Amino acid sequence: MKKGLVKLIKTPSFTTDGTLTQLQSPDIPFEIRRVYFIQGVSVGAVRGAHTHKETIQVLFCIQGDIKIALDDGNRKEIVLLDKPNIGILLEPGVWHEMQDFKKDTILLILASKKHEPEDYVRSYEDFLNSYAKS
Ligand code: T46
């Protein structure tokens, strides 16, 4: 079986009345320097369409669901995130798009670096020529 383009990260969750999900080291395999979340996106919208030069991220869909389209320059894959305690480890050099937002989708992202516009590669051609992981 081929290895996926991202590693799945499963974190502990505890259901009593409602569910508590824990995100901590070493399940998150880097020091967290930034947390951000994306919500209220138009239904069916697409976001992302870039790769990072250095930033490592873990993406969790903590409400609703979302498709993450991945491309390492050689292979393409779509991962459905639909469980709040199962995320993906997104390494530099993987082109990614978030697709098919639902009305209630909330995406939570943990990042290894502070926000730096210079860390983004937004040209697909530059990605293929210089930054693709494969
Ligand atoms: C990624 C995917 C999964 C900030 O000022 N600080 C931040 O930490 C972030 C993430 C963004 N911004 C600003 C930059 C733009 O003016 O927020 C605006 C929207 O950012 P962007 O268009 O890059 O958002 P997405 O949804 O396309 O991508 C985001 C992350 O930027 C990106 O790193 O991997 O989510």
C-alpha cells in the first residue's frame, strides 16, 4: 500500500456530556508557535492553494467536515477530515487546498512557526520547480 502524503494524527478525546479533545505533545510533534482557526467560509469555497517553505502544521476539523486536497508534485490525494480528534500533519513541500467547506465547518490549525508571508509559495509553477516534496 502506498504511503499517504500526510500522516494522520489521532488525539485522545473524552465523551461524557459533550466531548473534550486533548491536543498536546508528543501527539503534536513540534513546538506550537501559533494557533489559528477558520470558520464562516462560504459553502463550497476553496481556500489555501499554496505550500510552505518551512512551517509544519497540524489541521483538525473540529466541527463539520472539509476535504483537503494534497499534492507533493508527484502524487495527488484528497483527505476528508470529519472527526474532531483526527487531524493531519502537513509538512513543507506539500501543496494544499481546503475544499468543500460546509456551513458549520471550523478548521483548527496548529503551526510550528509564527505567521510569515515569505514562508508561503503561492505559485504552483514555483512549487513544482523548487519546493515540491517528492
Ligand atoms: C494554511 C491553510 C491551512 C495572518 O495574518 N496570520 C495567520 O496566522 C494566518 C494563517 C493568516 N493571516 C492573514 C493573511 C491573509 O491576509 O489572514 C489572511 C488569510 O490568509 P490565507 O489567505 O493565507 O488563508 P488560507 O485559508 O488560504 O490559508 C490558511 C493559512 O494561511 C495557511 O498557512 O496552510 O490555512
